[in-house]
Amino acid sequence: MNHELPAELTAYLAELDDFIASEIKPLEKADDNVRFFDHRREYARTDWDQGGLPHPAWEALLAEARRCADRAGHYRYPFPKAWGGRDGNNLGMAVIREHLAAKGLGLHCDLQNEHAIVGNNISFLLMLEYGSEAQQALWAEALASGEKILGFGITEPAHGSDATHMETVAVREGNDWLITGEKTWNTGIHSAEADLIFARTSGKAGDATGITAFLVPTDAAGFRVEEMLWTFNMPTDHGRVSLDKVRVPHSAVFGGEGRGLQVVQHFFNENRIRQAASSLGAAQYCINEAVAHARSRKTFGKALASNQGIQFPLVELHTQCEMLRALIHKTAWMMDAYGAFTVSDKVSMCNFWANRLCCEAADRAMQVHGGMGYSRHKPFEHIYRHHRRYRITEGAEEIQMRRVAGYLFGFMQQRAPKGVGD
């Protein structure tokens, strides 16, 4: 077996490093932009006078970095060539996401809001796959460039991960639909022009079919952002919204009537393997920083690194990183070779373990750095607070473990590889 990464991929990592050094780092340091990444980061990023929303200056800086990356041909790496991309695959994205996250906090990659100079733009990919010609004409280019975003309204206050029991309903009235219900954790809803709302249009609670996705304008009558939910890591871009007989035309249906869950699930595996890779990169960063500090810090006349109490926990974490990296690379490669849903169990393994590992690595880095590690003058508390989120979102780790168990014990069937059984 050959475990070497493709030469063109390693060459591209070097190209990204040169771009970061020549264009992104100077932008990060200009005009005191570093305030968004040093010990002032949470304070600088948050518009406290506007209910904890992201500060306009913070979002403007992220937008400028995206435009810079787009001009250089990096932002659209995973997109089809017809849309200015490089047809990047799952292995490439996993390797790139880990590489960027392993550099620590910076304008090159800030996972708090899924910002990166190589975009992981799920809304755009969904639009290409499921959007009508009219919807694509209106949305595709703006989504591809990152100039516009869609909210994502699937989670409900009373049901969380149990999407099939959603209480939001849409009723047909002539050529229109009337949508009534409530959604929570609508990421990006503070600036989205439309919310991708999932509502039951037929069937009964618990049915996987009968759920439809709608592109709902956020300025529609009856659509209301009730509150922005403050989180462990501020600022917040997560809102709770209500819909009171919101009227949309039939042309707002996204992906076909009754096919909403297919829309949700289509890119789950691709998104989850990339998110796992980011958590792995952040974990490795924490370990590397802890090792470097332990080697330079002297207490009681000797380096911290000489103590096995310091060494062994970091050895265990580093070993887990090596094993996880091998599984992520294998899983991403298999997704490219055989299809995204032929390795669903392995995607879930990568996802829940990487998120847990990142939290453990950040916690250990805090411990090794002592009081300074606990302070905001080091990035570990920020990394911990952000990645703790992913043990709940993107499918809680219990949901991921349940999914693995479903395949392990035969309650679920994995999709056959492409070409097998066709």
C-alpha cells in the first residue's frame, strides 16, 4: 500500500503557504486586524451593542480575505472547473483543511464561522445539485464567491437531532405554500437573504419522506428572527426564527417536493469528513505547541519535557492523531473512489473521534502551559470552546456512534460501491 499523498496535492499545500505568507498574513497584521486573533479576539469580533452579533468590521475582514483568495484561485478549489474551481476531491479537502487548522488561529482559517481561504461552501454545492435553473441563476455565483449565504433551517427547539419529527408544516394553497413553524440554530441568519427551511408537506411525524425544502426570503411577511442565541464562543450568528403562515410560491421548493431529507443528507458525509480533518489539525496544533513549551519551560531546575507526567499524556494524544489521520485519509480516498455514502460508518468514526480528540488536546495544552494556557493570551481556550460545539452540531457524537452501531450490528445497510450490484 502506498500512503504517500499525491505530488500535486503536496505541491498545492506549498502554494497555499506562499499565498498565506505573501497576502493573508500582511492583511491580518494591517490596521490592527490582529485584534481579531490575539487576546482581544472575542471582544473585537462581537458587536455587543447589537445583541452579540458578529462585528461588521470582523465580517468585512473575512470578506476581504475571501475575495483575495478568490482572485488568487484558491477559494473555489473544491468547485467544478466550470465555476472557477479545481475539481478538488474529498482527500484533497481533508488534507487542506487539516493543514490550515494546524497553523493555529489566523485569517487563513477561522473555524468559528467556517471561514477559510479554501472554501467549504456547502450551500453552493447544494445549489448546483438541487437548485432549479431560476434558483441557480439568482444564487449560484453569489454563493460561489461567498458574497451571499443561505441560512439553514432544519433544527427545531423541541426535536434537535430528530429531524423527522419536525413540527414545521407547509400547506399548499393554489400555486403558493403557507409555512408555519419554528427553527433554531439558524447559522448565518443575521445576514442571510434567504433561509433554507425544511417543513413537512405530507406523511406523519417520523416519516423520512414528505419533508420539503423551501428557499424562504428572510424579509417575507410572517418570517421573524426571535432571538440570537448566545453561545460558548461569541459572537453569535445562530438565530431562533418563527414562521407564521409565511407565503412562498411553488418555485421556492428546493430539490423537489417531499425530498427535503435527501437534500440534507446529500453532503453530510463530505462536510463531516472535512470538519473531522479540521478538528484533527487543531488538535495537532495544540499538541505541537504544548511540546514546544515543555521543551523550553524550566521548572525546579529542569525542562518540563523531562517529566513523564508531561510526556505521556502528549504521547497518547499524538498517537491518536497519527491513527486518526490514517483513517481520515483512507475514508476520504474511499469516498472519492467508491462514493460518499459507501463509508458512512467510517465518516462517523472520524467525526466524533476528531472532535473529542481536539477538545482533549486543547485541554492538555492549557494544562502544560499553566496559568498562561488558561488565559486568552494563548489560543487553547478559544479552540476548546469552538470545537466543543462540534461534539453536538454536525450530528452529536451520540448520533454518530449510533450510526456506526447501526452498520456494525446490521440495523442499517451501507450503500454498495459504485458499479457494484448496478
